[in-house]
Amino acid sequence: MTGGDEDPRVTELRSAVARLRRRLAAHPGEFADRSIAEEELAALDAMAADGTPEIPRLRRSLLLIAGAIGSVSALSPDLREVRRAVDLFGGPVRGQG
């Protein structure tokens, strides 16, 4: 898809992923699972670039990213935005609101 043909959910996902990737790259602290977060963010970006991300794969990547950077409070707002963007593809998981 190109330009105005892109699914708005994909646009939102790509924007949220790009913001979190920038914030993660700029974050001065090192933590054990940083490379996992970077790899999964790259995977999310690639799925979004294809234009038709698979919902189970989106959720798996989100869980891995959350597990990898969830304790880094400075990245929490951007992580929430990625979660919201992923939720656009299928709504919240049962038990979450």
C-alpha cells in the first residue's frame, strides 16, 4: 500500500513503533533484554511495512517488548502507545480494558 491507501491502523502502528524505537535508542541505560526489545520492534516495523500484520504475531512481539522494557519507566508512555496501536487490530485481549 502506498500513501493514502495505507490502513490507518498500520499508520498508527508504524508511528508508535518508530517513536518507541527512537526513545529506546536514546535511552542511556543498558539492560539485559534491550536487544530483544530492539529485535521485536524491528519485527513490528517490518510487519507494518508489509501492510497486513498478523494479529497473533503482533501480540507476541508486544509481549516480548513489554517483558524486555517493562521495568524501564521512562519508556512506559511509548510502550503504551505501541500497545494501543496493536489493539487497533483486534481490540484488547480478554481481561484487559
